[in-house]
Amino acid sequence: MQQSESPDNRPEQAHDSGTARQRYIKLAVLVIIAGNIYPLIYLRQNFEVSILESFGITAAQLGQNYAMLGVLYMVTYLPSGWLADRVSPRILMSFSLAFAGLLGLWFSSIPSFAATQWIFAGWGLAAGLTFWSALIKATTLLAHSNEQGRFFGILDGGRGLVEAILATIAVGMFAYYTQNLGQDTPDALRKVIWLYVTCMLVLAPIAYFVLKESADTSATVPRETTPGIPEDSNLWHDLKVVASRKEIWLCGICILTGYQLFWATYSFSAYMQIHYGLTAVAVGSITVAKLWMRPIGAAAAGFAGDFLDRELVLGILLLLASISLASLVILPVTSGSVALLGIVLLIGLLTYAVRGIFWSTLESCNISNRIKGLAIGCISLIGYSPDIYLPLLNGYLLERYPGKLGYSIYFTGIAALGLLGAMAAWQLKRIADQRKREISPGKTTGTVPIA
């Protein structure tokens, strides 16, 4: 949609007008709260056996809870975006922390399986409906146009660092209470849960008071400030506007293919044990080392995107990650552990780099703040759909083609789609470059943010 306006009077996508120091303080708070809300929900990553023992449930029952969680995420992505356009992100995120923390207190009482289903349903709403889009929108509004890459890179890398630190403390606490003090598993697990609950309940008011929006980045933007949009614009109209934007679909493809590459790394542990014959301890050491690639890869990609070009860097990273994943398939079994470690760490570095920068492409989608949350919801619905179909596809392939062949098909397919993501990123770059040329000095026609 074009609007003939003088470049100087052309409406802009507003960003936080605070000082650099104020904005980085807010970013630090976003990093900390984002790194605190999910570890309790995904406590199984480090304490699955202890959870099963303490709650007296089976792995299948725990899996049911997480399956329900995934479904809730998917069905709340769009409503989450709509809500982030109408309620201040700091209110939504503060509520999410408080609600998830209170549910954690209930969880720490080691309730029945039926009660845990209600708890996980509540966590799905807290982390999905009221948190996710608010977090992404708050970050994109906080960063100036030339800082989107680094802010999202720091957000994702910082989240990983916070989660790693909390996990280290939690595992240490659990070991201390069980081994040094001789407490039984449920009591020790309860104290670990209290650690995460305390962090969330303390952070809830901090988020509310620190993450105050400036006047130009408030949650709702008056409709009359957005040229060309009828005042009776409604959700259906806004959805049609978002769906009509080619950039939104390209951004969604970038995130979907990048997220698939990340999802492939979940299978590395079993693949290395089955195909390379490594011990569980050796595999665990390699996968833990891979986790520490997240803060490095995400932050580095973010800064590189800002100094070079976000979409160009993302496309290159998707290409390199795809090639690296494909190379794992053809790596000979006779290769030493050093070579295997090197390629796994490289894939980890590249996939975390992709994750760190892919949301920064939202800035190139030419969407105004008024419906940016809705756009985030739509993109999330596309980009995170692998949570639903990849586990099913992986299970089918490994059952139909047991052993190396199943993994080879799985990894190769994801790598091939990663190339599609690279092309989508570069196409988005061409569109963004064309828009910049249209609004350069001397032009009388510019493209306004679409609302």
C-alpha cells in the first residue's frame, strides 16, 4: 500500500526514545525474565526421572502434559499477538511471571496427576497467550531500526546464559540436598521448584516498574495516526492486512526453516550413540558443550546483522547451517571424536546464530506498531509449527527406516529446507532494499508502515 507523502512527513515505526543506557537496562530485564519463565515449565530437561519418581507418574503421562502444552502454544499464538497490541507488554509479562510462579507453588506441593494437567494448562496460557508476543514486541520496540539484530541476538543468547546458570544452581542444590543432607527426592525437587518460583515472583514487579514504555511505543497506537486505515478497522481487517504482506510470509519461512534446523539438534544425542557408538557420558558432554554455543552464536549473529545486513547474514547462516547438518550425515563412522565434536559444535553455533537473528527480520516487514503483535502471532504460528509435525515425522522415519538411514533422511530433508529459508531471507532483503530506495532523499513517494 503506497502513500504519497513527503519523506520528511512520512510516518515511521516508533521505537523507544529512551537513552541507550535506559534501553539496555530494559533489555537486560527482558533477558532475565525470558530466561526465568521457561526453565520451571521445562524442568524435565534436567529432572525428568526425579519428576516421575516424586509425582508417581509415568513418562507417557508426563508426555501428555507437554503435548497439551505444545497444543496450547499453537492455538494461542494469534490471540497472543492480538493481546499484545491492546495491552501493555510489561503488564502482560508481569502477569505471566506472577501467574506461572503461583502455579509453580502449587506444583511444588507434589499434587496428583490430574492437578498437574491443570498446572500445565495454566503454564501454557502464561508462557504462550500472555508472554510470547509481548516479549517479541517489547524487544522490537525497544531497539532502534539499526539495532534489531543485536537486541534479538542478546535476547536469545542471554536467555540461554540465564537458563544455563539457573540449571547449574538447581542441579547443584539438588545434589547437595540429596547427597549431603540425605533428603529424599521429592523434598529436594521441591526446593529446586522453589528456586524458580522465587525468581519469577521477584521479577514480576521488577518487570512492571522497569519496562515502562515511552509515549511513542505504548501498546496501542491511535488509528487516526496510521494513514489509509479505516477507523472501523477490526480484527478480521487486520488479519487480512497482515496475511497480504509478502514480507510476513518470507519472515515466517525464515523462522520455520531456522527452527527446523534447531529442532534437528534434539536428535544428536541418540544419533551419536546409535551411529557412532559413543557412551551416554560422552554424548552428554558433547551436547552440554553445544549448549554454551547459544550465547556466543546468538549475540555474534545479532551484531553482525546490524553492522552488515540482517537478511544477508541470516541467509548466509541458514546456508552454512544446512551444509553443516548435511555434512554430519556423510561424516564417516571412523572419524575421531574430535571431528565429531567439532561438527556438532559448529552446527550448534550456527543454529543458535540463526535463532538469535531471525526475529530481527520483523523490522523489514513494514508493519506498524498498532498491529505488530498480530503480525508476531501470525509469524509464530508459521515459524513454530515444527513443534507439532517434526516429532511425528521423526518418529515415523525412525520406525520406517531404523538406524542411520532414518536419521539421514531426517537430517537431509531439514537441511534442504534450510536452503529454502536462505532464499527467503535474501528475497526479503531485496524487498527491504527496494523500499529503502523508494524513500531515499529526492523521492516524493514512500512506503509507509502498513497497519
